[in-house]
Amino acid sequence: MSQQNIDPNKEKKRKESILDLSKYLEKNIRVKFAGGREAAGILKGYDPLLNLVLDSTTEYLRDPDDPYKLNQDTRQLGLVVCRGTSVVLICPVDGMESIQNPFIQQDS
């Protein structure tokens, strides 16, 4: 049985997260989840798997008639841990504005 050559200088590389969320710590962010839920809160912490800890979190509720459309209702959740596997989108609240969908044709 032959012994494999092991290089002591070669360390196992640690996988790093694709996103650097450190610049958003203690700032307001909005998160969209698989399934359509949306929430906004202050980012308190995260890990490489994109698990998030949000404080002062507000959930934006969906229209019961159209699950793809948000209505004006919100729900206060407080301190929340968001599982990274369900996170679809993260964006800062500052500098974000809502625009009309350019793909919906307006009636003249």
C-alpha cells in the first residue's frame, strides 16, 4: 500500500461567500425569499451560507387575490433569523425606489 504525498504547506481552502455583506451590517436591507415573501430589517449578522439575522424586521404581506402582488399591509416581526437556502435577493433599502413594470403594456 503506497502512502500519498501530503504537502504540509497546502491547507484546505475555506470556501468564502460570494457576497460580501459586511458593508450592509447595521444597515437596513430588504430580502426576497423563495415562495414570494419579502421582509426588510437591520442586518445584525450573517454567515457564509447566507443565513441572516435581521432586527426590527417588517414583513410585506401579499395580496390574497394575486400572490405575486404585494399590498400595502405589513406585519412587524422583530428579531428574525432567515435561512440562507430560501434567500433569493438582498438589496439595501437606501437608494431603492419602486418603478413601473416596463413589460406591462399600458392602455391608451
